[in-house]
Amino acid sequence: MGEVSNIYLCTIKKQPRVEINEGNFLANFGLEGDAYSEFGVEKQVPIFFDEGRLSLEEEPFPGLCFPRFLETIRIRGIKADYLKKDSIVQIGEAVFQVSKNRKKCYSECKIIQNNRHCALSEDVRFCKVLQTGIIRKGDSVNIIG
């Protein structure tokens, strides 16, 4: 079992996300009020893990996606490998299905060019919201299917 360490909201695309204490996640949409949430798409909510974020912060090469990517939900206490494609996860009151593992890498990235491991390529999970619900910092993360 893991827990939510952070929740982020972006109200205007291409602007920085801000940390929030709780958010309402809407079925088949994403985080209410988030500029990147969209009805019916596969990648409604990006999830990242504390270990992956720490790895990015310690990376000596500036990754191409580092300044642009910020997860909506960050979790700790569970390994990314446990959330496989199609896994069903309850986070707080909401239920998600993992729709895609890993973020795409680009050949022009300094990390890829230097044959290094990028946490974004391994530790990001994109999810669809199956059941509407509120998520708060500290809420539990449980794999239910």
C-alpha cells in the first residue's frame, strides 16, 4: 500500500502546476479544473513516484522533458513496477485504471544521448478515472485489480 505525497493542478496550459491539498477527480475526465484534463482520452491523469522524482532531481544531464513534465499525483510507498497497464487502483475516494506505462523518450534528450536511465521513461503511469472521488494528500493508494 502506498500513499499520496503530492497533488498538482495546472489551470492554464504551459504554465507551472501548483501543489494542492485535495482535488476532485471526475470519471472519464481527470482532475476538475485542470487545463490538461480531457473527456474520454486515455491519459487523463499522470502519476509519478517519489523515487522517480528524486532520481530526476539528481540527474546530472538536463532532460528534455524535465521542465515540461509534472505529474498530477505523486505517490510514495509503492514501486512503479506494481502498477502495470490495466491495473485498477483506488486512491482516496477515486478509482483509476492504468492506461499507459512510461512516458515517451526523444532522441534529442541529453539523457538518451548519454545512454542513461530516465525515470520518466520507467516511473510514469497514465490513468483513466473510472470512479469520481476526492483525493487528499496522505490518502492511501491500493491496487484492487
